[in-house]
Amino acid sequence: MASFRDAVRWAFFAGMVVWMPLVVAAYFVGPERHHDGMLVVGVNGALLVVAAVACAKPEFPAWLVFLLQYAVFVFDWMHTAGPSTPFAVATFHLFIITAVAQGLVLRRRIDLVLSLACCVAVAVLIYLADPEQGTRFPLFLLANGPLAIVVGRPGLVPLLRFARSLDTNHHEAVRARTRLDVQTAAMRRAAEEQRQVHDTAINTLAAVARGGSAVSDLGAVRARCHADTQVLEHLMSSSGLDLTAHESPEAPLARRTVTVDLTGLSGQPLADLWAGMPLGVRAALGGATGELVTNAEKHAGVARVSVDIRADGAGGGGVRVVVSDQGRGFAPEDVAERGLASSVRARLAEEGIAFDLRTAPGAGVRAAMSWRADGDQGAGEAADFRVGVDRVSMVGALLISALLAGGGIFLGAANHPGELTPDYLLAALVITTTLLAWRSWRRHDRLTGAMTAVLVVTAPIAFLVSGSGVDFGQGYVLAWQCIAPAMLLFIVVAGTRSARVVAIGTAAYAAVGAAAAFALTATPAAGAVTFVMLATGLVWVGGWVLFNLRLRRMAARAIREHEAAVRADEAAEAQATAAQVRARWRLAGIESAADLLRALGSTLDPASPEARHRSGLEETYLRQVVLLPPELVNIGAWFCQALSTARERDVNLQVRSGPHDIAPGTADLLGQYVVDATTVVDPGTDLVVSLLEGRDGLQLRLVATDSRIAELARERDWDSGLELEIQQYAQQVLVRVGPRAAA
């Protein structure tokens, strides 16, 4: 994960920037202060500037910073008054910081080889600069430098792999959920569109076909036909998922014949609220809001409708939409199973949206819809992502702590063979506490309060153990011993989100270290060295805190980018589904019904015999179309085309099907046969097509009095997995095509 590596790089360079002033300060508190320090200040100041630039600009080459630091380290060591002065300890730990950073930031194998070569070169140069000092410190560098480079790499590799797997799995899961949500919303929307056609065009055409009092009010009939024409035009020309594809319902509501007063939220706040809801909820609320406004257009007799949208629930985790008008109103008990109340209520109930309808004759309509996110909904994906980042941080802290203490055991055995030094006690204390923290985290998926307290108490004790090994600044230069106690605070930082707990732990560590520097050291120089030891651990903790903050900020940005990607996926899926829906309605030929309604709304007399005859035909046809289950994405388009062809040729086609679709390739074979069968039979022929479950799977059956459907079936080149069966009963011909029966 690139952001993870960027956070590592930034944390180390920030640590270098913080540590450089301490190096200069250590120069002026130790015996080196008696010499002219301007050159030392200038050289270290230049390195600070370079590190700051690398921290601010990710494109700055990291290898250049590391190379310059090695050169500065050799320069500084040549200006030390001995290996145990505060300045020597401070500049040595900057060397260790650089070595660890090299191992983590430069990931190629050639980088590892060059980094190790640099450590060897530094050791050789320091020996050549002052051979009289002997080989102890150059050998010490040869042991500690490569160890610092290598020790972090085994820990970072699983961290990178873990972070990458979290990222990949999260995106795959969410994209799969997105596809499922869009497909589910598309199916529901298709069902809504069928209900909409039934509630508008079919009912209007049926009324015209009946004639009589239903068409006595010419003005009302023409207005109703005009409104229904707009409904059909919308289905044919725009996405049936308009209100789900939009970031908010504001734009669709503006395209109405009545004025929609959008109170409450609007503009970007409304778009943000709308985009934060699940796709199905957006579809249901958008569709219900649109239908309520449509009903007001058709029945309320008003010029204005109010739509009030506001955030609802704790923290704005829900939405409340109120659609109201001051029109005619109606008696809900008179439309208990039809119309506004039931159609809107059924649409909302599918998504768990509460609906409250208040109306009475002459009192207008007030419809309130409210939805609240579940406790783990809405922010669930973001929470999952943050949990993943916290796990990466905890795994890193545990691995670094264990690897550093393990490396300390190796160095103790190498530097003091056969001796039982306090280093072993320090390593055992750190490893044992780390294992206890790992056990607590594995059991509870977090650090318990008791385990956090143990870490906070053990960290300063470990610092005292590390200092006792060198008589608090009077022995050899400390390397890993300065950092190991602080690793326990690393675990605290990774395992708790409480800044207060981290502050208490760090303050306790600093207080114990400062007390040791004042009370347990024999000389001022030893006290200064102990302070450098303390500062070393604190700077590492500070860098770890900054790294975690940076990583969490990157996670927040990744969440925003991820949400944008999900919305893009939703839009792409919605557009693809909408194209299928539009194609289905076009194949069904509902433009013919729209043309008839348009004529009835303008020039054609609804009471004329021609109008009644044409309306009866269109009404019968549309009822067939809306009876097709929306789940039939593949074969459904062919059924629509067959219905359209049958109407043009005056064939009495009836289609009967369940909700189960068939594969695209098989659907093309069977669908083309149905369309061709509709073409070859004589006008006026009764043709029944059914797609129902048989013994071996879905079976297509055609029944007609025209034998040409059998001849057409015999001429087909059917797939080897399909079986054709033709039977005749008196004048009726039955053609069955289905999966081949198992032997």
C-alpha cells in the first residue's frame, strides 16, 4: 500500500528533523563545547534542511538524505571528545535512526546491498580517521548498523502484505455489495415502473375504452392523458434510476409541471446527505417522492407542492422527507388497496422506511417518510477500514518490539560472550510484556485496560534496567537499549485511541527518566548522556505517534476516495441497468401507447369509436407487458419484442412466465424463435408462450393452432444441451424446448 510506505518515510524524516537540534544541543553541553562549534552547527543545520525538504516533498530522493547523513555522522564523530559524551551518543543514535529508515524506506534488494555497504564504509572511515582509538567502536558500528537496517525489513514485509490484503479484500467486498445493491434496486425499480404504467397509462386507456361517464369531462380526460404521456416518455427516454443515479433529488424534482418548493436542505448539503445513504434507500425515497409529486400534479389541483428534506436521527444518520400540498385531498379508506397510500407504502416498506400519510377531503395531503441508519450502517465501511489501519499499527508495534529485543539478545551474546549482563534482563522484560500484549489483543481484538496499565508501568522500569547496564551514562554507548523500553509505549499508542492514556504513559516514562538523570548519575556528563538516552526513546515514541496520525489521515482520505469509487461503481451499474430497462420498454413498443395518449390529450376525441377501439387494444397490450417479471433481464427483452411484433401483426400473443431467467446465450436462441414464431403465424392466431419450471429445468412452450411454429422449430439449429419436443392435439400444436433430460 503506497500510503503505508509514504507514512513510514514521512515519520522517519520528521524524526530526523526533530533529532537534529538535540545533536547540536548535546555538542554544547558536553566537553566538545570548548571548541569552535560553528562548523558543526553549519553541517548539521544543512542536513536538517535537507531532511525537512524530504519530509515535505515525497518526490525528493530518500537515498540522498541517507547518504548525506552518513557523511555528517563521520564528520561529527571526528569532532567528539570520546565515545560516551552526550554529543557522541546523540550523533550515534541519529546514525541508528537513519539505518532503520534505510531498511524500511528503500525496498529494492540492490538498496539493501548498498545500505550495508554504506555501513561498512562508515566503520572503515571512522577507524582510518583515528586508528589510535582501536577497533572496538568500528566493530560496534559493523554490528549495530546492519542489524538496524535488516531488523525492520522482516517486520515491514508482513505489514505491507497485511495492509495490501485489507485494502484488496475491502474493495472486492464493497464492490460486490455495490453490484448486488444496484441489481436489487434495479429489480425493484423495474417493478415500480410496471406499477407506474398500470396506475397511469393502463387505467387511463381502460377508462377511455369503456367510455360513458369516464370520458364525460373532456378537460379532465385530456389533462390525465397529457400527464400519462409524460410518464411513458420518461420511461423511454431517461434512466428509470434517475433519482438513484443523481447525487440528490433536486434536479429531477425541478423538471415538473407544478412548482416544487424544496425546503429544508438543498444544494451541496442535500447532495452530501443523499450520497451517504444506501442505494436502495435512495431509490425508494426518490421513487416515492417522485410518485407523491406526480399524484399531486394529477389529482390535487394545485400549482405548488412542498418537499421538505432534512437529516434525521442522532448525528444526522438518517433522513426525513415530507411531501405536502394544499389540494383536494382524499379519504385514505377509499383507496386502501390501490393508489397513493398502498403503492408508496409498499415501495418504502421494502427498504424499512417509515411512512405516515395524513389527508382528508379538502384538507390536502401530507406524506412523511423517515429512515434511520442502523447502528453499524452508513459508517460501517469506514469503521471497517479504520479497524484495518489499527490492526496494521498494532501488528507493526508488536513485531518491532519483539524483533528489537531479539536483536538485543544477539548483540549481547556477541559483545559480551559468556557474561550475564543486564541486557538479557531488559530483553526478557520487553519480550515477555510484548507477548502478554499480543495475547490480550488476540483475545479481545483490543488492549484491555489492565494490559494498558501493565505496559505504562513496565516501560519506565525497562528504562531503568537499560540505564543500570552502563551505570547511567558512564559505560559504553547504548544502541538498542535506549529504544527497547519505548517499544512498550509503541504498543500503547497502537492499542488505544485515547490521547490521554498515551500522554500519561509518555509523561510517566519521561518523569522516571528525568529523575534517573538527576538522582542516579555520578557526573553532569553522565546525566546529560542519560537525558540523551531518554530523549532517544521519546523521539521514537513521538515519531510513532506522528506515523499513526499520518496513517489514519491517509486512511480517512482513502475512505473518501473509496466512497467516490463506490459512487462511480453505482453510477456505472445504474447506467448499464438503466440501458437495459430503456431497451426493454423500447422493445415493448410503448411509444405507440404514448402516441395514442398524446393524441387523446390534444386532437383525438376520447369519446369517439376510434379512440375506444385503439385504447382497448393498447390497454390489453400494456397489461401483457407489465405482467412480465422484472427479473427476466435476458429473455424478458425478447418477450417484449415478441409482444410488440404480435401487436403490429394482430396476433393474440399471451406470455406466461415465472421470475426465473435463463442464461444470455440460451435466451437469445429461445427468444429469437418466439419472435420468429410471432412473425410466421397468420394474423388473428392465438399464440400462448410460457416459460416455466419443468422436471429438468426451465422449459419454453409454444401453443398455437398454426402448424408453422412446429416447422420453424424443426429448422432451428438448437444447442446440444437443448431438447426439442413437438406434439399435436387436434388443431393445437405444442412445441417444447428445454434442457436435455439426463440419461
